[in-house]
Amino acid sequence: MAKTDSESSLIYGPNDKVPTGQSILLGLQHVLAMDVYVPPVIIAGLLAMGVAEKMSLIQATFIAAGIGTILQTKFFMKMPISAGPSFVPIGAIVGVYLASGGAKGGMATVIGSLVVGALLMVLLGMTGIFQKVINVLVPSIVGGTIITSVGLSLMPAALNDNIFKAPGHINQNIILASVTGVVLLFAVFLGLYFPKAKHFFKVGSIILALAAGTITATMMGLFDWKVVSQAKWFTFPSFNVFHYGMQFNFSAILTFIVIYAVITAETTGTWFAMSAVTDEKITPKQWNRGIIGEGISCIISALLGSTPVTSYSTNAGVISITGIASKKVFISAGIWFIALGFLGKVSAFLSAIPAPVIGGVFAIICATIMLNGLKVIKGIRTTERDLYVVGMPIILTMAMILIPASTVKAAPQMIQYVLESPVAVAAIACVILNQIMPKRLQEEK
């Protein structure tokens, strides 16, 4: 079992063994809490893909997420890590695709550029440079601030994209999100109030909430069962390098190197968040192995024809809520992802769950991630300088969330990629401020 000290809220720690039946169910819970299918759906829409191509892209994304999850959890980072498609490269993928001939060679250029960028990530870890950079530039106060920014940056997606601006009538969306959120909180309440029932209510709180939301959506006529009935049970994805080939373009490669730098900043925040919720310190070897695993996962993802995968901070929030951090559960999640890549009907079911149902859970998860970041900062002896080191990145996170889209589009293309990632902006600002702010500012008052 997990640690028994009063400060630990884990039921199972990272190295604890969960019964196989439970790990299968809990692995599915992590899958359900992640909007893995959203990036490929957005990309498919922007590239005007047909139904067959769209479903194949979703399947490839599931398989890439599963392989990345297993590689990181079992072999590289060796932490409970769940991988999924990054939202950061969407604009770059569309831009490079259209600039490289569209349907005539565009995807081949995208795949080739993604592979080269991912190879550079692998080299970064193999040379040991990545850990040295983290050790010098990202102490605990910076890590805690980045975790806080991660949770804060995800909140608009949870509330706006999944609830207020999601398809459908806003009142119905709010009802669905409220049902899901209330059931989640009630399940956690029952798990805390009745310790003997903790393993059922707290551990399974997210599945219970999503099930309640899905049932409510069905009763309201908002769940599209037609999509599920028309999907095939078993299909092979055809959206891959063997179908499109691979081409190399210097400008496209440079673009994706910038993209991978932003993704690395975000995934670092996720690793800090996971370290905080599991109370397991990340070792120097883990940092280097982690970036190698991230690079290899992105290479595999590119060859499958999917977008770069990254560690999802959502799962750190899931651990905070359920108290289950076992790596066995995450490996089960990885197996679920791979299975979903071939089970078309199940993939269709997950993609048919209304966005507000996911949003009701997602919003609470974001709050737990943010609070875990503040918990890390709280445990550090701070001075006056640290108020600015922590405060300014949080302000910039909010600024990047609220900045008008027209302002971002007016910036140079490379700058746009950074501005579209609040976590990257916050991380860069926090690192710089921590380096330049005088260490003895408080004593000089």
C-alpha cells in the first residue's frame, strides 16, 4: 500500500500493485478523463478530411497515446505518466501541410519534420543536457509555479471550450456539466465520509461522474448513438507514413523544432505536477530518460501519422481525486488506448460523449492541479523576491488566456507558437525572473 503518514492522500503509490481487475477499470477512468480525440478532430476539420481519414487519424492518435504511455511509465520516465496528443502543434501542422502542397505532399512534409524534431529531443536526453538545464534553471519554486500555471491554463478549455462555447444550447451544457461535477464531488464526499467505502466511491469517482453525465445526456437526447451504431467493431488505421511517405523541408523542420521546445516546457510542468501529487522526487536520470522517452514516443506517433504526444497533466489531477498513483493502472490505460485504436465502435462511443460531460470533470481536475502547485510553493521558505517570481508568471498565464486572437495572429509566426501556450510563456518568465531577481531583496528593505 501507499505511504501511511498523515500527509499522504494516496491509497496506492506508484510502485504499489493494484488487483488486475481494478487496474483495468481504473485505467479506463484515466482514458475517459482525457480529451485525446479532440486534437485529431480539430486537425481533420481544418484539413477538410473525409470521414474515413478522420476516423483513421483518431485511431492513430489512440495507438500513439497508448505506446507513449507504456514507454514512459514502464521503461523511460518510470513514473505514472499518461501520454496524449499535444494541442500546441495544431496550427503548425495545418500551416506546414498547406504550404507544402496540401493533399499533394503536405502530410509527408509534416511527418518528416516531426521525426527530425523528435530525434533532437532524444539527443537532448542522451547527452544529459536536459537534466543539467532543469537542475540549474528549474528549482522547486519555479517547478511549483509552472504546476500552478498548468492548472490555471487548462481552466478556460474546461469551462469555455467544453461547456459555455461547446455545441448545443448553453443551458443544457451547464446542466450536463453540473450533473457530472456534482456526482464527482458527491462520490468523493462519500469516499471520505465512509472510509470503508473509499475504494469504491473515491477511487471510481470519475467513472461514476462520467457515467451519470452520459446517462443524463442520453435522457436529454444529446448523445448521438447513431455514430456508435454505424461504426465498425474492428478496423485498422491507414493514416501513416507508409500511406503518405516522408519529405524534408528546412523551414518546416525549424518550425517544428520551436514547437517541440514549447511542448518540452509544458511536459516538464506535467512531470513536476506528477511528482507533487505522488510525493516522488524526480531523479537526474529520470529527467534524461523522460525526454528520451518523449522523443521516441513522438517519433512513433509521427510514423503512425499522428501529432506529437506529450505527458498529460490531467492525470495528475485524477490521482489527486482518486488517490491511485499505481503505474500498473497507467500501463492499463496505455493498453486501453491501443485497443481503442483498433476498436472503432468503442472509439466512436468515447468521441460521442458530449463535451460538457467531460468539462464537468475537467474543471475540477484543473483546480486540483493548480492547488498542488501552490502546495509545492507553500512548502518553500520564500522571500519578497519570490512574490514576483511566482506572481508575474501567474499574471502572464492569465494574460495569454485572455489575449485577443487578432493580437496573436499579428505577431511573427514563431512568436505565435509561444504565445498560444500560456504554460510556455509562464515557464520562460519564471525561469528568467528567478535568475535575475536579487537573492537578498528582502534584507535590503
